[in-house]
Amino acid sequence: MKIVLLGGPGAGKGTQAAKLKQHYEIPHVSTGEILREARSSGTDLGKKAAEYMDSGKLLPDDIILGIVDERLGMPALENGFIFDGFPRTIPQAEGLDELLVTRGSALDAVVSIDVPDEIVVERLLKRAEIEGRPDDNRETIEERLSVYYKQTEPLKEYYGARGILKSVDGLGTVEEILDRIKTVLG
Ligand code: ADP
């Protein structure tokens, strides 16, 4: 099963991706995690990523598509994957389609996890206290939300037009939301 989890910052994509990974026994690929790892290893990519992440901006599409292309070349991803935090722009979605087509493959479903903005801000400020992620401060959160509406939300229409978009209510317990996702995935 090849799945994309879509949702704004703090929608719970990472949490649900970890659960789905266990349930379907397929790898979870988070571009945010990959960038945070690059950052803590101090690589060139990591240094560049830090500038964008801390201001709440997205990294250039070609950098992200390069990372994803490399991942898709791994045998572990041949039979399925859960992408979380990617694609985040229309060009990334088009790039992903191309990368999959050249591999004779395609996405099965895109699951949008929907959560109201007020709740998201609350959740992210709480996460800031617990995890100390440098991009979880009020200013950056507001920028990430605005970037989400401008650049990522249009993906709902993109995938909706292809008939593979499934939306779930992202309010409730982790298990409740997981059940909703399993139900829409059938
Ligand atoms: P969240 O979903 O909580 O906003 P992520 O961990 O998915 O956080 O991403 C954190 C940051 O990493 C983003 O704000 C952005 O700067 C960068 N990033 C992650 N994925 C992408 C992507 N697909 N395209 C561009 N930038 C990305």
C-alpha cells in the first residue's frame, strides 16, 4: 500500500504514520525527520534545511524531490510506504507522480487529517515545551500554517480530482483517529 498523509502542522501525521507503519508493516518516510537528522549530523543539507525550517518556510522542491527519489530507489519501499510531510506543494506532487510512473507504480490513497487551526496552535505550543523543536514557537507556527494554506492545501483538490483523496476528522484520541484512517483505507 502506497499512502500519503496530508495535513497541516500539528495535525498528527507523524503519530498516525508510526501506528500505520506497525499495522500495515510498511516503511514510514517523513521528510521533516530526514531534515532534522541531516541537521543534527551537521551535513550541508542539514545546514541549509535549518535556515528554512526555523523560519517556517519550505525547502526548495528540487532538494526535497532529490531526497525522495533516493528513498524510492530503496528496495524496502518497493511494496509500499507511508509518506508524511511530503508532498507539500503541487510541483512536489507532480514530481512524485513522475518518480512513481517511471517505476511503474502509483499512489493508492492520500489521507488528509483535518484539524482546526486553534487546536493546532495549542498542540504545537505544548509540543514546544515537551520536545523543544526549534520551529515550534508562535511566530514560526503562524508562518507554517499560512504556508500550509497557500502551498499544501491545494493538494486536496489535486488528489481529489484523481479520486484518491480520503479525509478524516483529526480530533479525538490517537486510537480513534487511527480507526478512522483504517476505515477509509478499507
Ligand atoms: P510539521 O508537519 O509539524 O510542520 P515536519 O516535520 O513535517 O513538520 O516539517 C518541518 C519543516 O521541515 C517544515 O516546516 C519545512 O521547513 C521542512 N520540510 C519538511 N518536509 C518538507 C517538504 N516536503 N518540502 C519542503 N520543506 C519541507
